[in-house]
Amino acid sequence: MKHFFLYLFLVMNFLSFCVQAEEFQFKFEDSKGKIHQLSDYRGKWVLVNFWATWCPPCLKEIPDLISLYKDRNNIMILGIAMDYEDSKTVMEYAEALSIPYPIVLGDRWIASQLDELSMLPSTYLFDPEGKPAARKIGLLTREDIEKFIQSY
């Protein structure tokens, strides 16, 4: 009986680990039709940023994300536009802000691939092995990201 409980415990822990390992796999289609999966970016940091055109902190952090994306070849940024009425408006904002990284037109299903989204902006950072490294709700700066990556 003792061995049964030990075996059960080991199996449950293994299953729990498998669920956690798969929990943050995502599949997003960007505005140009390209599919992005976390596994596509092995060896790079992946930053997934949920934002909206009506959100002042979201718009404030975009220039930092743009400079980070342009200056570092070891990071991939995916911008997930949320809570919009018209996709054309989102793409006009992206163009006006000269956002070079992929933009995904998001919804609750897309957000649920990572977490229950509660506030914008929300940012998720994955390490080069694809493991969840950090989550930030609220305004994020380039300095914050670079300090975190350096200390990881």
C-alpha cells in the first residue's frame, strides 16, 4: 500500500509537470497571416505584450519596446492588440507608431492561451528555453526588461 501511494504521488507530480510545461505554449496569427509559436523562438527571449489603442500606459511603453526590438537580436516581441472595435484602427496606430514587430489582433481566447488577462498593459516574458520568466501588469520600460534579462 505504501508503494501504491508513492507511485501515485510520482505520477501526479509528473502529470503536473507536463501540464505546466505545456501551459505556456501558444499559437498566434499576426495581422499579416504569419503563425507565431513559442517554440519558433528557441534561443531568444520572447516578450508578449497585450495592449490597446485607448490605453495611455500601453502607448507610452511602445517606443521602449520598439527600440528594444530594433537594438537586440536576442529578443522577439509580439504585440497583442486587445479590446478594439475595428482592426483597421489598430493597424493605423501600429503604422503611425512605426511598430516593427508583429501585431496580433487579440481576443479573450488568444489571451487565455497565456493567462486570464485582467488589465492592460500586461506583459509576459519567456526565457530562451521557452520557460515563463516574468509577468508584469502595468507600464513596463526598456530598462526594466534589460535589468531583468541581465539578472536572470
